[in-house]
Amino acid sequence: MQSMDCLNFFRMTKNIIFLFGILVITARISSGTPVIVDHKNYNAIDTMPASSLQTLAKTKVFFAHASVGGNIIAGMKVLNAQNPEQYPLVCEPAKDTPANTKPGQFYEYNRGNPGADAKIDLFARCLKNGWHSPAVNVAINKFCFIDPNASFEKYTSSMAELERNYPTTTMVYVTIPIKTQSDASNLARQKFNETLRDWVQKNDKVLFDIADIEAWNDEGKQNTFLFQGQTVQSLQQEYSNDGGHLNGVGQLRAAKGMFTLLAQVASRH
């Protein structure tokens, strides 16, 4: 009888330990914090330790974009050519279906500007076609400044569904790039961007805040205007030659932000 009691006690203890382990794991998973790169930390890549850069060099990324995305890629190529150890990802054109992928590659898919809703649907189709883990670790869908009226609800609900379908792939949310103009379109972009920032904070998501990176300079000055009683961010004149696309200065700034974001994401894998 005594041996039976000892056996039952042992089994009960094992069950308690097992359940406690599950609770600890669940707590760790649910206590995540958002990853946000904006003007405050966009250049953190420049001071990251070698261990973080080595981890980044193993990352595989899928990036759906148009013209401003092309500006970011141009900056990434310059940085990689100047210092491949500090900026270790190599940009490579991609199609909507992956072939063989390898670590250290930033697969950029220029899908053009078919409209905001079509961009959301096309990104989902690309992931269904295979642009998810294990082909890549990270997937990014970026609007362009010509999408000021993009649906926040459709964007976030689609991304959330992709996160459920591909739980081992990190989905990166991106604010809408802004322009230098002081107009209603920039106000519409800001409404989307502010809503997305709040949502990312509350839901522990990953955000590349390109709009905020574009609005500030390194002297700590934010470019804004007053429209319909609201203070609205606008693109720094020094970052663009045409009011929307990024010039060489803006490209390097946005590219550093992208490298910083991906290094932070890679460190969580």
C-alpha cells in the first residue's frame, strides 16, 4: 500500500511539473512586446554587436513593394557594398513564387501599384505560393504613398490571418510613406499610420514606421503642417527630389531602418 501511495504521489508530482511547464511557456509566448523601428532607433544597426549581425546574416526575407520600396532597396545595396559585415543582407529580385532560397537574402518583389486592395490580396497569394517559412523567415507588405485611402481593417485582418496560417513566419507591418505636400492626402496617410501604430502597440506586432523615419531629421526636427486643426507629418524636403520618392540621403536613412528592423526580428527567432 505504501509503495502504491508513493507511486501515485510521484505521478501527481510529474503532472504538476508538466502543467507548470506549460504555463511558463504560455506566459513567455503571450508576454511578447512589439518591435517598432522609427526615427528614434532607425540607425541602431550601426552600433549592433557582431553576434547580432551574424544572426541577421542568416535571415531570409520576402518584401513586396513598388517605387518607394525600390528606393529602400537602392539604399540597402549601397550599404551592403560599402560594408557587407555591418549590412549583411543581399537584395535579389523575386517572383510571386519562390525557387530555391538561401540565408542572407532579401528577396524583393516589385509588384507595382495595382491598388491598395489588390496589393493586400496579391501579398496573401504570394505567401500561399510559398513565400513563408521555411523559404523565408520574414514577410513584408508595403503600401506606397499613392495609397492614402488604404483600408486599415482589410490590411490588418489579412495580415492577422496570414500570421495564423504561417505562425513561424514573422509578418512585418509598415506605415504608408508620406509626401512633402501639405494636403488632405497626407492627412489620410497619417490617420492610417496613427491607427496602425496604436494597433501594433496593443497587439505586440512588428512595425517598420517608414513614415516617421521620413518625417524627422537627425537634428531632432519633425516636419509637420497644420491641416483641419490637426498636426500632420510630412516628408523632409532634404530626403526627396520630387516630393515623394527618396533621394540618396533618404534612401540610406530608410535602408538603415530596414536593416535595424530585420536585425531586431532575427534576434527574436
